[in-house]
Amino acid sequence: MRLTTKGRFAVTAMLDLALHGDKGPVTLSGISERQKISLSYLEQLFGKLRRRELVESVRGPGGGYHLARDPSLLSVADIVRAVEEPLDSTQCGGRENCLGNNERCMTHDLWAELNTTVYGFLAGVALSDLVQKQRNKTVSLVRGAASKPRDTQPVSA
């Protein structure tokens, strides 16, 4: 199973967009700075995401991008598929000709089932789930720091 940079960066960028989009359109330069992803690479990804109607662009001053749908209606699988990232573990790329002459290898079904399982997992993870995890992570880190007991030493005169 291979998920390339394209798929990982698309999910990361969409998560950033979901986290910062409540204040208005989000610029690609902002995502680029926060996530350390090349601006030109983001432009390519967002072109594909826009064509698949996962994001909408806002032109002009204060423009940028926002989600085209509620994050609860966008799955990680939707995002990965939108940037044309195939999720395939088979040797033949799903063509069922692993050995040539339209012959499948002995483990073809195993890898095909893995594809189905991974896709099912990614389809079951909504963008809103990732947003909530990030927000909880930030809160728990802050809470964790505040609830740590201080190491106090008596002050000697």
C-alpha cells in the first residue's frame, strides 16, 4: 500500500483549511507557511480539489479558499481520490494480470482485500474527525501543562 506525498499533503492542507476557515477564506500562502508545503505544489493540489468540488476559491482582496462542503461530509478517501492518488497494493495495479497473459498472482486477492480495507478505513474518517482531534490535542496540551504540579523548594533566608 503506497500513499504518496500528494495524498498526504492534500489531507494536511484540507485539515489546515478546515481549522482556519472559520475566519474567512484561507490563502495558500498561509497554508504553505504553517504546513511547510511548497506554494506551487499547493496550487496544483487545490486545482484538483477545486475541480472535484471539495473547495471553492474566493477571488480578490481577502480571497483564498474555503471548504465546499461541511467537514463532516468530506472523508479522507474523498480527498485522496480528488488528487488522483490510487490506493492499490496489488502488483498489477488492479488489472489482474500480475503474471502477464491476464493471469493473477497467487496473492492478488490478499492485496485486493487490503486495498478494500484501507479504503474503507479512510472513507470512515471524516475531515471533521481530524479537526476535532487537532482541537482536542491543543486543549489537552494546554490542560496538561496547567495541571502539572510545580516543583517547589522552600525559600531559605
